Amino acid sequence: MCEIQVPPSDLPENLGKLLEGEEGADVTFKVKGVVFHAHKAVLAIRSPVFKAELWGPVGKKNWCRITVQDMEPAVFKALLHFIYTDSLPAAGDLDGDDCNDDMVEDLLVAADRYAMERMKLTCESILCRRVDVDNVAATLALADRHYCCKLKDACIRFINSGNRIKGVMASQGYEHLKKTCPAIVMDLLEEAAKTLGC
């Protein structure tokens, strides 16, 4: 029997080149003074929010310049990279230990804002692997605000496993969690009671 080797798909690489080369770009985004060029059709296919903004009843088909508020240029650039390549940028190694957790959190917020579920889950996965006693309460609050059920469950399990609850309660993030997300604190207590068999 004869086998023919099929090379892996180069579609993400080609779309990444399309983004970088800006050829055929028909929409411009301005993010804190930084300009990004993109393609309406690609954005609309990948994000229902972009589709509504650019093609839907609230959008204007002739929009060519859009200002993005409340987002850093590096985050928007990474969002565009994901839209075109279906992966987070390798630059800065977002999945590495030395990557700034704030950047991954900002990417999660951007993914939620533009309804990019796969990107959101990718960020949740990265944050889940980085959870520790010092950041788990803040990560739990973030997960609650952006409806990240898997990350929220992982944080609750982390807090209730081992003898971590006292360390978490002593963290700065826990005070913020108590004030802003009291229902989460109740979830923690209920889960702890189940763990202890109460």
C-alpha cells in the first residue's frame, strides 16, 4: 500500500503573513495612538462581536477606522494575532514562567470582550497552571467577572486542597475578593464544608 505524506496546514502561517503584510486591509484600528490594519471579513468570521460591529445591524459596512478604548496596544496586537493564526503570539512566550500574568489576564478580558471563546479558554489554561496561594483570590475574582467557569472551579479546588485556605485568606487578593465577590466566598465555604464532610 502506498502512503502519501500530507504536510501540516500552513493556513495559520499564511493568514499571519496577511495580517503582517497588511495587503488588502480594509479596516484600521487605533489603540492608544498605535494603528493596526486588518481585514473585516477575517475579523467577522472569527468574532461575533466584530461581525456585529462591522457588518451587523449596529455596524456600518463602510466603517474603515475604529478607535478601541480601554485596551493596551500589545493586547490588541495579540488579539489580532490570535484571530489570524488561532494561537497566542510566541514573542514573550505567553505560556512561559517569566511571562507577565497581567498580560495573560488582559488577553482573557479581550477574549471575553470580543467573544473569542477558544482564546479565552487558552488564557484560562495558562492562568490555571500559574495559580498559587498569593494570586488565587485575584484569579478567582477575574474568573467570576468574565464567566470563566473552568478557571473558577480550578481556583476553588486549589484553595480547598491541602492546607492552603489560611495562606489564601492572608493574601491581599482575598480582601478584595470578599468585598467584590461575596458569593464566591460562600462558594469557597460550601466547597470546604463538602471537603471536610460537614
